[in-house]
Amino acid sequence: MTHLSEEELIEQYYSKGADGLGEHLKDCAECAEAYAGLQSDLDEIEFAPLPEREGDYGEKIWQSIASSLPTYEARRRSWLGAGLWRTLSYAAACAVLVIGVFNAGRLWEHKQQGSTTASIPPKTQAPVAAPPPQRIVVVVLSDHLDRSERFLVELKHADADSEEMVSPLRDEARSLQAANRICREDAKKNDDPALTKALDRLDGVLAELANQPGGLNAAALARLQDEMKSDSLLFEVRVLRSRIPDRQRTASNRSEGDAI
Amino acid sequence: MGKNDHEAIRAVLAGEKDAYGALVVRHSQSLFRVAFRITGNESDAEDVVQEAFLRGYRKLDSFESRSNFGTWIYRIAVRCALDRIGGRRLDDFSRVADETDPEQEQVQVADEAAGPDRLLLSGEIGAMQEAALRSLTPTERTAFMLRHMEDCTGEEIGEVLGIPPNAAKQAVFRAVKKLRSRLAPLRVMR
């Protein structure tokens, strides 16, 4: 039989049997004797008698310390007040900033709308919707000049003896013709002689390529390549293409009140 | 009681300093009891009670509302009492140690006490017990006192002393073993 350790006996004493070791103590005389000795020893131990305190002892303690205690409210103000006010200040500053930015944005937007409306005479307000189409045409013109530039580069370096290259050139020329006409008409309307002249010459090249009787042959292609070199059409297209941003800005400024 | 304590604490934190008086009146007796058990001195115990309430007041804004104020201020009082006896531990306890033990700050000295017969006859058994109790380390003495007199559990003792419950139980076991060893001569007189 395993006997209980002294620690288990001590635990048994203070738990008053709650540890469930009572059964063992009943069955084991040796442990029971050890427990009885422990019980006797601990029962004998007494601390020094506790001095009596008067009924108003608590009051006396309070009176002795009350004067040395700061008022908690004041301390809380000093501890928390600074942090609280600082936080509130930041929050208020942020709120003012947000409101200010919001109002400034609204005023700016209102002013922008007002100035735009004021610059347009009442009678011409209806056609004001025209500027967007102009911008679209400008974009189309830039695209058209890009495509034309690429087309002319291909044409310049095309191998006249290769049917595989000639056929796509003809198809591309036909495709460019329609766009070229639109751009040329707009150029005329906008009174842009340089662009009109260049687009005219481009139209001639495109027409010749697209409508060559009997198909585009090597001799015709060689002749077109020579003409391109002599009149510098490719260079002119590149120059016009580089002017597009300036033209766009000019057209945008001019669009105030003008309709294409 | 707990609810009243919490109401008083809220009032104190709101600026009603006098509300702390109710807490002092309510818990002074229990604090004096534990302070006296640890210090063994009436004057020291009163100082400990005052100091505990002063510390408690300063830390009141860190008191968690879920806790029990009685346990909280009790723990502070135990700490104050242990701090107080810490300075004179060697003076008071080294004379009654069984053997030299540097870890326990104890030294072996000649036993000048009278024999059991004389002790019994002169009614000094209580003094011997007191001497045996003082031979314990402050932690052992406090743990034993809380277990033996206050009927605290290992968990409660650990909470008050700021040590794990198992360490608190071990402190009680060591205390009991030491006391029994010191008080063994009394057994022959029973």
C-alpha cells in the first residue's frame, strides 16, 4: 500500500477531507497515525492574539489619511484632461479642415460652372453640345495620321515584286480613303490650308493605290515610291502628326462658343 | 458589498474624495488583521493599514471594475506588510533558525531557550510558537497565516502574494514542515 506523503496529509487537513483521502486514512493505520500527529500539531499552533480594534477604527484611519489625499477630480483633470483636450483639439482641427476642403471644392465647382455658363451667350447655348464632336474629330485625325504614317512607311519599303505585300497595301489604302475624306473636309472647314493640302496629296496616293486599273503592279508601285520621295509626303504627315497636341489645345480653346 | 464598493470607487473617481472614507471604514479591520499577522506588531500593523489605503487611493484609477475591491486592497496591504518586515527580517529571524541557511538568510546560533519543562511551567509555549513562526520566511509565514488563519485557498494565496497557486501551496507545505520541526519538543509534554 502506498502511504500518503506529508504534503497530502497537510492538504487533507486544510481541505477538511475534500481531497477524498479519508478512505485511505480509515484503511491505513500508519497514515492515520501520521495524520493524527499532524492534526495535533497544527491544532496547537496559534498566532498571537489579535489586538482589539475599536468600532471607530476605520473612521480614525480615514481621518488620519484624508488630509493627505488629493481630490481625485483634480488629479484626473491633470492626468486625463491634457490628453482629452489634446485629442479633442486634433479632432476639431481635422473636422474644420475636412469641412473647409469640402466647401472649397463646392465653391470651385460652382464657380467653374458659372464661368462656363456666363461665357456662352444665351442664344448660342443650344449648339454648345458641338465641342465634343470636334474633340472626337481631332482624335480621329490623329489616329488617321498615325495610320497614314505607318501606311506610307510600309509603302516606301514595300517590295514591288511581292504580291503578298502589295495586296494588303491596297486594302489599307481603301480603308484610309474614307477617313481621309472626313479629315480633309474638317480641315477645310477649320481653314487649315497646310493640313488640307497634305490630306489632298495623301488622298491622291490612296486613290491611285486603291483604284489602280488591273491591280497594283510593280511598275505603278515603283512610281508611287518615287513620287513620295520627291514631294516628301511622309515627312509632311509626320510634321502634321506632331502638331496634333497643339492643334488640340487650340481647338479646345476655340471651342468656347464655336461649333464645328 | 461589492456593488457598494464599486459605487464608492466611481464616486471617488468622479471627484468625491470622501466616498473613499466608506471603503476605508469597511475594510480597515480585515487589513489590520492581516497586517498584524504578518508584522506581529500592532504599531507596524497600523502603519501598514494607512499605507495600504494611501497606495490604494493612488492606484484607484487602475482598479478594474470586474475585480473585488476587498481582495485588491488586501493584496496591497500584504505587500506593504512584507515590505515593512523586509528590512528587519535578519534581525528578527536569524536567531531562531535551526541551521545556517544563506538562502533563507538564517544562521545557526546557540539555543538559549529553556527546556520544554521550564517552558511549560513558565507558560511560554505561546512564545515558542511565535518564535517558530518567525523562523519562517515572510512568504512562508504569510502563506501559512492566510491558509491557517484566514482559510484561504492556494489560488487566493497566490493571488495575494503575486505567485502561482502551486508555489503558494509549496510555501504552505514548507511552513508546516518547519513549524512541526521547531515545535517537536512540545509533543512530549502533551
